[in-house]
Amino acid sequence: MLSNVVEFAEIQPQPPPSRDRGTGLACFPLHNGLIVDPNPQFHAFKQLYCLQWGSISSVLSQLAALLARYTVPVAYIIGERLADIASRFELDQLPTTQDLLSCIANLNDVLPIISKSGQQFEGDGREIRAATKIQATWKCHKERSAYLRYRKQKWAAGMIAISWIMSAKLSRIRKQLSETRRLQKDNFMLRSNLLKSQWNRIKNSRRTVIHIPSRGYSQHIRQSLTNLPALQNRQMGRLCDIYDPNVDVVYISPVPITEDMEQYYSRLLGLRNAVATGNADDQSPVDSRFTVIVPDAIKRFPDHKMCLSTVLKYSPRALKRIKNIVSGKDAYIVPGNLHIDDMEISDLLDLPYLSPDPELAHLYSNKSGTKRIFDSAGVDQPAYDSDIYSEGQLFESLANLITLNLSVKRWLFKLDDEFGGRGIAYCDVTDHLECYDWAAKQASRYGEKWSKKWAHDPALRKILEQIPEVVRKHAAPADTGVFPTWEAFFTAFISKGGCIEASPPTDSVTALTVDVLIEPTNDFVILCQGDQIHSTNSYCCWGTSVPQTSVDPSVLNECTQRVARSCTSRGIIGYVTINYVTFIDPKARMQRLWAVDLSCSYSDQLSLTNALLYVTHGNLDTRNSEFTVTSPWKRNTSARRRLSEQRSSGNRFAVLSSSLQHTNLTIYHYSVFFHMCKAHGIGFDIKEKRGCIFTLIDGQCRDTIGLICVSDELPKAISQYSKSLSVINREISTPNMPGDTNFTDVMNNLEKICKMIELNAAVGSSPSSSRPHLPAWP
């Protein structure tokens, strides 16, 4: 191409814009990519670089082709720059377009021409270049589309194959898990049957009881709890099962046990003989009777919020230690709230559970399941509708309940799987229902025929139209810390299911808790009864007073026995907690007792009651609802005098709770805390068998404790409890650091209770009974 010479008579080359400073040679021009003769600058350049002309010629050919392709009229080439580029790209690498353009002296004039759209298709051979470009672009598009389609199909085939493999593996794993669960359940039932057949021998012989105070709640509930380990460890009173000389206790702790906490319980459990004799020097060590085991997986899962049963399952050292302790002995496990992993623990330890299987326990421990038990037991309970899982069903059920029970002012919504008053919402319907007065007149008009569908159907339709708006505007959750708004509660209610229940038709309501042991032989024993004490809201139990003083014991025992028989007919064994409410019916002017809740688990009240009976050496007569203690006896007294002193027993009342919280307690070691209590007279008198007993819960955090106050009168026990909290709160709090606590709410509520008891005593509210009655809490 360089040998071709084109003559342009009309074109007069312009002088170059710059000269080569190194050699003094002028830049040579290219016209439309061609060299024009005469061109002395080019010949001088060629002669100067004759030894490198082969590589320069190659680069110059590429540059000329570029300029010809874009029909650049004239371009001045810097010879030295061209030679430099030729030397750098002499081997295999080719110069880029940017490198070629850097050789042009008048680049500012050339660059707009090259950048012009379609410029490369101007000049000679433009049709061929355009056709070639179109053909190349189409082939590239076609091949690219085919490749992308192939790659997409290959990816889809891979995803289908992986999904199928994963589905097959998951299906196989599900079948294996299902088979494993079935085998575990079969083994669980076999061990339960074996325990049933040997129960009469085991309960009267030497045995080891393994306590696992697990809270096997659903995952979403455990995630919402702030301190699950401390919540599970509120039942340290289970250690007091050693009051039976035939029982050794293995307690699985969900929190690490510190040295001072271990020493405290060792000394507390050693007070048994000292309390019996009234001499503090008669303490006897009982460390060989109980063992506290901390699962080794607690440190590996600090933030997973797994229940204690799951943590124990992943603790091989703890399991091995338990096996060594119970080897060759009669033993069984007493759980808390059952979890599916409890069946695997039963397999790993080869020990029976004193409980129903987890599925049965969950079925009858939820709010809807308890209604079926109460129905079959034939006990009184509020009007209700259960197993509600949709918005339409909720409003239809509520409208029907309101129509048939127009005297009920407040209706409660209860989540099936919640506990402790967390999953409760309420709505005062009668105050906001526009057609209520009209419906009440219609009910009064029809009288006893109101229960017929034809009589109340018009009212039902009107109520059903208005009730959705009333509920959305006026329903509210009881515990706003768990469910801040009705919308949040309603979402959980629809997804988890629940029931609707009537609230008592009065503001004066007392709640009671009764703990029952249903033995594997279907015999049952009422263990303790207590009146609930509430602080933050009327649906959340903070503590109890023992014994209960709100209901005639015969009536309470009869209802409890009916519920227990209903449980045995469904295969429920182990510890069962039943909740009641009692009130004065404003229409009938008589006391009513409603069964409202049931849980197949070991309760905090039972744990604290066991600690109370152990430390006081007392006896709780559930038949008559009396708690009595015997006078201490001396070792050198005769058997006849000792018997007469034991007969002169005295009544006692106790207020107990394991829910005391104060963040300022964390800065005090237990030794300092007990010295402070001793300085203010907060302690237990082993001779008089009255005073205060603490239960330590978390030795590391120390912000939660339990307290039991015992006195010979209920008002004194309540007053002592309030004063003890007041002293502790005053000593550990300052105006600048009050701390986060529930002490204040509890003290205020206890003061109200004391005033109501004094008022009832002043007006003679119970002239026919010498027993003090615990007043109702609104």
C-alpha cells in the first residue's frame, strides 16, 4: 500500500503543526490513508529508520488502514512517535487504536471525523464494509443468543437436578426422622408402662429423681424471652425433694452454679434437723443426697435460646455423669414444660419420664385443649369458643358468644401456646356496641326462649355487623411488652390459634393455683393450693400465698378431683397445674369457681412450696387448706413429751415468689447481700419457724431472686414481705441509680391487699369463719 502514489494537483499539503525536535524532521502527511508524492519528509523519515523499517511499515500500514476506513482527508504523522510505537509492539502484541491515534499530530482535527457516526462506511468500498459489518453483527447476535439460551437451559437443568437431589435427600431424612421419632415415642411409652407396673414399689423404696426444669416453649416464644436460663432456674426448690429419706436428687441446672450459690443451698438444705430441734448447731450435711449438674453445652450455645432439654441432649459429659450416678438404681425423670427432645433424652439415659409424652402434653396444655378437659370433667368454666384460626371465625364466634351472654361486659382472647398471662387480650364490648341496648331488650322480651336460634338470630346478625369495628378500635393486649398493639396480637392469634373466653362479671376476682400429682397408677394427690398475687396486670401471676383462703376447701378439692380424673382418662400422668378464678356472682349473690387454665408441668409454686415445707418442717393439709408447723423438740426430752409438743402445732401462712427482679442486685455479691439483710433483721427464725427465706436463681447475673415469707397470720406475712422488699430496695438503690425493678409494683399491690384485709376484718366480712380471706385483686 505504501508503494502506491496518488497525485493531487489541487491539494497543497499544509505545513505540519509540529516538528520532530530530536531529528529536526518534519511530520509527514497522509491523505485518505495514502502517501502523496512528492513527500520529502516521508523519504527522509524512511531513510533515517531504514534499519527498523520492517516493524515501522507494519504499524504505518495499520494506521493508514484506520485513516482510510474513516476517510480522513489529511493527517500529520509524528515520525519519532511512530518509530517508538513500532519498537514497543515489534513482537507479538499489536498496537491499539489509542496507540495509533497518539501518532497523529493534528488529533484534534482527526478525532471528530473518526467519532462521527457512520463515518467508517464512507468512501470506496463502503457497501462491502457495511455488508460485512451487518453480517458480522447478526452472526454475533445469533451466536450470542444461542449461547445465552444454552447457558440458561444448562443452569435450569442443573437447578432441577440439584433440587431433585435435595428433595430426595430431605424426603429420605424426613422419613428417617419420622421413624426415629416413632421409635422414640414407642420406647417412651414402654418405659412409662414399666414405671406404671413398678410404681408402687419404687415410690416406697430408695430412688433417684432427676429434675430437668426445662421450658420447652415454641421457638418464637423462647426468642422473645429476655433471660431464658434464669426463667428455667426458678425451680431450685426441687432440691428439697430430699425431705423424703428415700429420695436422692439430681438437678440439671440451666445456669452455671457459683461457689457461693452452692454453699448457700448446702447450708439451707442442712437446716432440716436444726429446724426440727430448734437448735442452730444441729445442722447435718446432706451434700451426698443431691447433685447439681450443669450441661457442658451451655457454653457452646450461649445465645441460641434453646430449652434445657435440647442443651442437655448436646452435652455428652453431663449425660455420662447422670448415667454413672443412676447406674443400678431405681430412677425416673421429672421434667418441666416438655419438649420433643425429651423423648431423645429418655432414650439416651434409658430412664422413664414421670409425665405424658410431649405431644399429649402440648395438646392438653394449650388454651383450647384445656377446655376439652374441663368439659369432660363437668366443672364450671366461663363461656368460651376454642380452636379459632381465622378472622371470620373469630368475629362469628365472638358475636355468637355475645348474643348468648349479654351480661358479660369483657371478653378475653387467649393465644393457645402462650403462658403466664403473656398471650391475653381483652375487649369491653358492651360499652361500645351500638345495638347492645336493643339486643338486651330483645333478650328480656324472649326470656328463656332467647337461646333458640329463631329468637336471637336478628340480634346475632346486627352484632356480627358491628363487632369487627368494635374489636379493631377497642381491643387491647394485656401485656404490651410482648404485643405492643392489637394488630400484633391479632396476627399472632390468627397464625397460632386461640380461644375466646368470658371475663367474670365483676371487678373483684381472685385467682388460685392448684398443683396435682397424677401417679402412673392413675392415683392422684393434691400437693398444694395457693391464692395468686398480681402486680403489673390482673392476668400475670407474680406470686402466691399458701395456703389458699379464698374458696371452701371441699369445693376446690371436688373440682380438682374431677379435673384430675378427666386427665387420667386421657393418659396424662405426672405434675399438673390447674388455675381457677373465684368471685361473687352479682346476680345470684353467691360465690362461683371457674376453671380457666391447665398445664401439664411442674410449677414454680410447687417448687417454692416444697422449699417452704422443707425449711419449716411443716405440713400442708390440702383437704382443709391449712399449713401447720410443730414445736421444736430437744434431743434429751422423753418420747411422750416430744409427742405432746408435736401435737401443739401452730398455723402458718406464707407468701412466696421467684419473680423478684432488680438490676442493682448484680453489683452485690451474695455474702454482702445476706449481711445487709441480717443487719436489718431479715432472716428466718428456726425456733419460731417464721421469717424470710431466699432462693438464689442466677449466681452470675444475680438480678433475680426468690423470697418466701412465713408468719402465723396472713396479714403479717404480706406485711413482712412488703417491708422486706422496701428495706432491700432502699439499701441497694439511690436517686441517681434506681435500677430496673418490679419491687415497687409488688410493694404497692401488697399494701393495697393489707388495707383490704384490715377493712374486711373491721366490717366483719366473714363472721362464720376464723380463717383470714385473701381479698380479690382487680
